[in-house]
Amino acid sequence: MVNTVALSEVRAVAETVTDPELPMLTLAELGVLRDVAVDPDGRVVVSITPTYTGCPALDVMRDDLRARLRRAGIDQIEVRTVLDPPWTTDWISESGRRKLAEAGIAPPGPAAPQTAGPVPLDLGPTRRRVRCPRCGSADTRELSRFGATACRSLHRCHGCDEPFEHFKEI
């Protein structure tokens, strides 16, 4: 069995793995890294929750976690995908939000509360103004609901005339 110090060291290694689509963020800062544990047989079990079901980067995340832990001398590794509760942008850490803004991606605001039952559908246009991560202006408009990935949208700032992406609230 691995002692608590070793477990904290294993967790520290797992927390250094970056997101393949947002390499300025670690999986921990993104809130994707859910848990790191050591089972009674000494196997390291890492639990992750993808940002959405079907995330194309999930296999890369798993491979990167295994590779980083193997380089740290750990050979018994299991990476589990946990879908319940589903990931939310509220899990992005403050340092993660700051790093998104520094990279020119507007961080998400608070996610809408999740309730049981039917999901309300609003087909109207998005009314929320997203602040420009470069100049801070709220005078922006959405150019495309989808950016480089499904969880980002493309905007333009009328204050500095720069395009930027926004990490959508999920």
C-alpha cells in the first residue's frame, strides 16, 4: 500500500498534465481531473470527467496521464472516465480562468443551474455580452456560436477590433 506522502506526490504529477486543446491549462485547472487514488494492490487510479460526452481529446488526455505517470516511475495505472456528475465550467479554477484570459480566450461566467427533468430549449439569439479578454470592453458581438472547439464561440470586440474566443458556460 502507498502512504499518504506518495499519494500526494502521485497527485502532484497528475496535476501537471495539460489539456490537449487548451495547453495553457492543466487538467486540474480545467476541472477535468476529478480524483487520484491508490488501490490496495498499489495501482494508481485516476478519474477524469470530459468537458462533454464525446470529447475528441479524451483519448489524448488518458494517454498523456499514463505517459506522465510512467515517467514518474508508476507502472500500474488505470484512468477512469466519470460522467456523473457531468462536468461544468464552474469547475474551472481561478488560475485556469486567468490563464484563459491571458491566452486571449474569454473565460466563462457562471453556468446555468442544472435541474432534473426536461431541458428547456431557447432558440432565440444569445443576449449575453462577453467581455473582451484583451481590452475588457463589453462592446462585443458573437460572430459564430462555434470556435476552434465545440465548447468555444468566436467573438469580435468593437473596442479594440480584435477577434477572440469565449469558453461557453456549460
